[in-house]
Amino acid sequence: MTIRPDPTFYASPKIAMEAPAETLAFTLMLSPDFSQPDGLAVVDVDPKSKTYGQILHSVMMPNTGDEFHHFGWNACSSALSPLTGHAFLERRYLIIPGIRSSRIYVIDVKEPLKAKIHKIIEPEEVFEKTGYSRPHTIHCGPEGIYVSTLGGGGEDGTDGPPGIFIMDCQTFEIIGRYEIERGVQDKHYDFWWNLPRDYMVSSEWALPPQFENGIVPEDLLSNKYGHKIHFWDLRGRKNIQTIDLGENHQMALEIRPAHDPVKQYGFVGVVVDTTNLEGAIFTWWRNDDGTFEAKKTITIAPQPADAEDLPPLLAGFGAVPALVTDIDLSLDDKFLYVSCWGQGEMHQYDVSDPMNPKLAGKVEIGGIVKKTKHPSGKDFGYGPQMVEISRDGKRVFWTNSLYSTWDDQFYPGERGAAMVVAHVQEGGGLELDPDFYVEFPKGYRSHQIRLEGGDCSTDSFCYPSV
Amino acid sequence: MNPIKRDPLWRPNLSDFMTSAAGLWLVVVASGIYHGINPGMGWPLAVSAALFEGQRTALLRALAALGFGHLLAMLGILLPFAVMFVLVEYQREIRIGASCLVIAAGLYLVINRRHPRFLSRVKPSRLALWSFLVAMAHGAGLMLVPIYLGLCVPGGPGPDYGAPVQLMSFNIGIALGVAVLHTAAMILSGGAVAYAVYRILGLKFVSQSWFNLDVVWALSLILVGGIGLWAAL
């Protein structure tokens, strides 16, 4: 506990945007064949530095087979909520779950270049205290750190539905399950909320047997992956409404609410529409009476391709789908970035009018068919995937791996890890920085990025931008 | 029924100021200001309400709710003592017991620095309930008890009353006065900060001005309890 709030806690998104730019990024590295331990890379993202774009320090874990995916901070701007009285936490620890092992690491990054393991929560403790497995998304909420999971109990994670559990934000003890009434929710992926408005939104990917050993084409074509989003009474811990996006909208993944808590809308990305191979973004919103609605506001068409350019999984379709695997919203709620992992494109949409997004910029890099090189001349394996925006909205970072076994199905063969940055032009438009291309150790892939002092998918704000 | 005599054990203590009625009432006001400007007692919620609705009446409504909850918390603690204090022959013991309770609460808060989790289950729309619970959880009402008992003690600043009924109504009257004055000071000071942040200082002030008062708060309880104990012994 400190005497003053952490200087990286911001009352509103607007104040966060005015804060000094990040100089370091934290990027997860995973060993796709589980032969080496997964790790956390500390990357120099200061353009004035001589080591710009290089890994300055790595923390490697003592186990193998964790499969790092998403991670988050122990504390963020939500600590300034006057309701919870946690203003004196430090943004100091990164909580990194292994989605394959269910092990959770707490990494102390107070001195980023000496980052070290602070605590390890073994899988048995997660199973015993929550009945859940395969922890995933991390957010700092009203009662501590909220962790979403992808699996229930049992060996294959199908004994009971997955859900969210809560960890103590100081001791990192697992407190227990979040849900009091889950309603029809039986799959899980991402979640986020509007803290002052007291609601939460969660999404669905799939159950563990549908993803751990690769995508199951029969399940996808019979629309058995997740296609619903759930709305929760956050502090009441109840599911108050479920919206089915339509069973053809397979895999509703990232939930991105407007950062300004005055606004009662947000977005969710859908990987693929099985009727036409389109990628889609839905805008969801809350009505004055507290009910929610959702409407498809962006579609991304599949691109025709020769069967011989496609992996066996897609060869029969003669087209490459966008595969919308990640989306991220700038802190001013103006630009939504959409990863088209299959096509090798990063789209930037102006969502100033959330019901009427407009394509404002686009970068091509990687892709199943196009395989566009980075402007430095280097290959970019796979496609743009986990995307993270700087607080000021001027830099957009991304990596290229989706999930070990899925990478291998869509992009057979080892394609190498990458992390790049694009600069955002005034009023829209994106340009890749030819001088920033992070080289990762051999045999690793790269996944989620967190920026020093917070970014556009970690911090929850309690006061409006004015 | 024997009229209550001035307590022979009662003696001027600390200073004439602290034992004078004016001095004690001033402490009631000062503690109200102390609670009011402490962000942990809720003024940032009034700023938030005004910003959400874009109008200052929302700030006033939020302050009223926070004040109501705080007032109830004060009365919830003071009124039982008002009733108990009718037992004149045990007044000394009650004062000692109350002071020890306040010191114990302070010590507990020094040792246990964790915030109660149940507070985070309260809905943001229920400001009065939140304010009541937060004041109870932090012993905000307890902090007033030794001061209040100082105002009630016979031979102290208060008048001598004979019959228990009169004594009870006197005690309750003082309790109401203490709670209302304290809450008024709290709302005015907290409201002034909230309004200044809303209109002039801006939201950055929320994080800039927020100091960790946990230890100071706990020590305040121990201090007030200590003075009460010293005065009672």
C-alpha cells in the first residue's frame, strides 16, 4: 500500500490519454510444442532508445506446457473508484494465466528490467477453489482481480460450465467463483464492464475439447462454437440478459465497451459467419430501461483464393475468411482496430458513430494467401492478431500468433514470432514502422501485449472524460 | 429521586478549551470537516454524479444521499450511548468502556488494513447505504462518542438534570445536535471540495489529492479514545 495513488491510475480515459507515452511493452512468449518454458518479454518501445524494438529482459517460467495467452495487471485505474477504497494499490504485478496448464503466475515488474516471479498458483488450487479451469482474461474489479476461465472441472474441462473467479488484489489468494446466477451461460471467453453503471458483458469461444487440440471443423460447420453474449448485474453477480447473435456467428470473442463510462455501448468481434465466411463486429448497447440490444455493424467479406494457396482446412471453400480474432478500441472511443488474422490485414474503423462504423485505415501484413512482408523486408508469419493501442492512441502494436494448435491448422509449418507497431495518422490511417520488428527467441510464438502504465484493453475508468 | 450531584471526581482536564462546551462543539465541527474532505467518505462520488449527469444538481443530490447515510451512521452509534448514559451511577464506567471501544477500533484498523469486501457489493446507485456502511466500517461514529459523552457528562459542560426522562431527552438532544452538526460540517466541506473539483480543479485533483489516511484515521480513533479515557479516569 502506498501513500498516494499510483501515478498510472487515471480518473478518466481523457486524463490517461494525456499521460506520458509508454517506453516499455510486456509481451507473452509461448512454446507451441511445449518443449520450452513460456515467458514474458520486456520490449523497448521508446523510439529515442538505441535498443528500440529489442527485448531487454525475459522472465522464463519454471514449467513447460502452460500456454500463455492473455494477461493483465493486479491494479489499474479502476482503483480510483471511490466505492471500493483501493486507491493505494500499486500497478506492479502482471497476472499471467496458462490456459493449457491452469497455472497462474504473478510477476513483479516494479523494476521492469529485473522483472521476476512473485507467486505461482498451482492448477490444483484453481480447480479446488473454483471448480473452473483454463484461466484467461484478467480485469481489476470491485471485489478484487476477476479472472475468466474457458473450462469447467474434470480432465477435459467439461464438468460444469466455465465462468469467472475472483482473486484478492493484494495477497493473490483465490477467493472463489463470481457467479451467483449464471442463467444460460455455458461457455466463456472474454468479459468487461462499465463499473459506475454496474453491468458486465461476457462472451463465448468454445469448450476445451473444441479448441485444445485444434479447431473442430464439424463443430464449426454445425455452429457448435459460442455465439451468445451475456449481460450481468455486476455487483449482484447475476446474468440479467443473454443475446444470441445468431448461431451462424461463430466465436464471439473480444468484448470492448466504450472506455468513457457515460457511454453505454461497446463492441464484440465474431470470428466467422458460417453462412458466408464473413467476419463481423456487433455493436451492443444498453437502453434506458436497462435492457440490452446488439446489431451487426461491420462485416468483412472473404477473399477468393486458389485451393492450393489454402491450408487443407479451408481448401474446400476457395476463399480465405478474415478471421476476426481480436479487436481493440482507442481510449477516446474513436477508432476500433480489427485483426483480420486469416487475410493478413489490420483494419482501423472510425466508430465515432458506433452504429455506423467507417473504414478509416488499413495495413496489410502476413496472411494465409498474401504473406505480405513487413516494410523492413522481413517476413511476417501468420497474420495480425493480438492488438494493443497506446494510451494516446498514436501507436498500435500487434503480434501474430492465435493459439498454438490453431496456428498450425491455418498456417501449417513454423512461421516465427513477430511484434510490430503502426503509427496512426491524424484523422485516421495507419502506417507500419519499418524500424520496429521484435525478434523473439527461436521456437517461440508471441501473444498478448501489455504496455507500461496501462493500455487500451486493461484499464477500467470510473469517471467520465470531460 | 435524588438530584444528580456534580461528580466529585470530575475535574478540568487537558485544558479549559477542550472541556468547555464550545471547545467540544468545535471538535464536533472539526471532525465533520475531517470526514468530509477524506475522499474515502465519498466526495468523489458527488463529482462523478455531477459529471455523469452534466449538472450540478446531481452533485447536490449525491451529497444529500451521502449526508443522510452518514447522519444515520452517527445516530446509530450515538443514540445507544444516549440511552445508556441515563444510568448515571455507571457514567464513569460507560465513558471508560466507550473510550476503550474506540481505542480498540483504532487498534483493529491499524492492524487490519484490509478494506471490507462487502462494501464493494453495494450498488453505485445506493449512495446513502454506501455512506452509512462506510462510516460504520471505519468507525466514523465511534470517533464522536468520547466527544459526545464529554458533552453529556453531568458537571461537564451540560446542565444538571434530575429525572431520567429529562436526562434522556437531554442526551438524545445532544446526540441529535452532535450528529447533525458533524454531518453538516462533513457535507459542507466535502461538498466544497467536490464542487471545486467539478467546476475548477478538474478530475486530476481526485488522484492528486487522495492521500492514504488509513493509518492517520486509525490513530485518530486511538487519540480520541485516549483523551476520552483520560478525561473519564
